[in-house]
Amino acid sequence: MDEHFIKIHKWLYPASWLYGAVVMMRNKLFDWEVLQSKSFDIPIISVGNLAVGGTGKTPHTEYLIKFLCNQYKVAVLSRGYKRHTKGYVLATPESTARSIGDEPYQMHQKFPSVTVAVDEKRCHGIEKLLALQKPSVDVILLDDAFQHRYVKPGLSILLTDYHRLFCDDTLLPAGRLREPISGKNRAQIVIVTKCPQDIKPIDYNIITKRLNLYPYQQLFFSSFRYGNLQPVFPTMSPDTNAISTNHEIALSSLANTDILLMTGIASPAPILERLEGCTKQIDLLSFDDHHNFTHRDIQLIKEQSVINKWNVHKKCWIQKIQKRAVKTLMIRHVLLKKQQLRQKEKRLISNIPWMKTKLLKKLCMMGFTQYVPIFLMIMLLIF
């Protein structure tokens, strides 16, 4: 809906057309049953989107868990994006974000009574879950599985960001769509996420018309409500002179507070807008989605604070958002602006030999590093 959320790289349209042709052919092979979709004798609900990241799949999956867990034995199956393991892994109390991925780990921590597992091959993962005796499973939620057509779910829920509706977007790499807009026809429910609290009735009508859904599809709207800030480290050494972090902090108490907002999500714009309603003194440090924060990141912040001769004795709020969990971290001697980090990232990219061509450099500068292999494959097919 908002133009500043939608950025289309028109110079990449030729690559998008080729990518779209491959995806359309894959979908046709499933439609023609050349590639087989498998059904299971258990309710399976798929939650996904057409775009890459940033629509709120995990919080909506968690909503379904809360809705179903009192009456049914719920299991969640995810791919486990960026985990350091392979194959089927069942979450246990010893599991970490490295072993099952950050999103499944978050759900496992929040809902310890719910079975959580990861497997890049969803059919195999479902079979393993059905083989469990304790606990048994009544319903399976597939997180981010809309494009995984080897499984035929009983209910498909498609999410689209209010600020970047799929009807306004285009295919990768020019846009952020994983598949053509026609893929929406496979969904029984479409949810417009991240809607403003004061959305008007006319907006409902406009969006309904623009999405152009079929009669068998139901349309819903959802929004996020941010709660109080939660401490990442509830206990701190008494000699740190830092503000106590043993309690929640209301957003309303942040007036005139200097904030460094650290994010590891696809779209930090909504939380940034929410905080700007509390204070204007905000610096954004935005990392990629699923970013693994390390000691090196903290050291980089310290180095930049010294280089820029900022007041190292100044205490500041550092907020870290990683997969919808809003947490507060209070430390000293750190403050960094997003622009300075991007400059350092550009210098690092410029030193990588295989990225010397201008085209590949531009892809990396724009945040399309993960799509470089796809782009290279397309170029090889062309030439």
C-alpha cells in the first residue's frame, strides 16, 4: 500500500521473466500431476506467502497454536531455515537455534507442550511425526510451506503484507515474489497482515477488489500489537552502572530516550514506525533476516563509537528484534548508525574477488546476495 515499502528493480526484469518461466513450468507439472502431491490422513494446515520473508508467518503460526492446542495435540513442522543440521530433527529441551533454526526454536521455547520438528523434506517429516507414539499428533502446522507442493495440505493460508501486497509486487530478483501472483489461487484463506490499527472501511474494500480473490477464498485482516519491552538478560552485574533490566519497560516511558534499534527481521519498518511514536531519537542498525548475532557485531559497534568520538559513557536502549520477539538489551559504549554499517559491508564486498563484476556487486549492495547463485544459473542458461 505504501510506495516507500515497495521497491522494484526494473533493470532485473529479464532475469525475473526467466525465473518466472521456470517456476510456472514447475507449478504446471504439479497441476498436470507429472510431479505428485501427497495427501495424509490427518489435518494439515499450511501457512505461507508468495513473497520472500517479512509477512508474519511465525506469529500467525503461533496464533494457530494457541487457538488449537487446548483441544488438539498440535505439531509444527518447519524447514528449519539456516540451521546447522540436515534431515529430520525433533526439538528437545537440549535443542538450540543452530540445530533446529531460530523460528522453530522460538516456538519450542514459547510452547514446550507442542511438538516441533524440522525437515527440509516435508513429506518425510510428516511421516516421522505420524510415527510418534508419545506424544501423538492430531493436527500438523506447516510453517512456510506454500511453495512446497509435494505435500497437499487440507487448508492453505496465504499471507500478504499490507504495505507490500502481492498484487503490487513482481517476481525475483526484480521484486520479492517467489512465484507468479496466480499462485494465490491455491489458498483457501488469504490474510492481509501488519494492517494499521486505524485501517478504514474504504481500505478494506480497495484491498478486497485489488486482490481479486475467488468466491471459495476467504479474506481476513490482521495487525500486530507491540507489548512492553522485555529484558534479554534479566540479571546484570551491580557494578555496570547500567539501568536495571530486571523488569518490563513500557513503550510510553521511552520519551526523550536515545534508542539504537537492532533488528534481524525482513522488514523493520513497522516497529520503527511504532517507536517513532514514542521518541524521535532513534538510530537503526538493521541486519538480515535470521541474522546470527555474534561478539564480532558488538565489537564492530564499539569500534565505530570510538571512531566517531561519541559519548562512550552515554547509556542507551538497544532493542533487538529477531523473529517477532521484541527484547531489550541495555549495554554501554555502543551506538552505530545504519549507514556506517552499510559502508563497511560495501568495503568487504568489494574485496571479494568473484564479485568484481559491476552487476554482481550491485546485486550484493542491494541485499540480493542470496540470489546471486540463481542469477548465475540463469546467465549460464542464456549464454
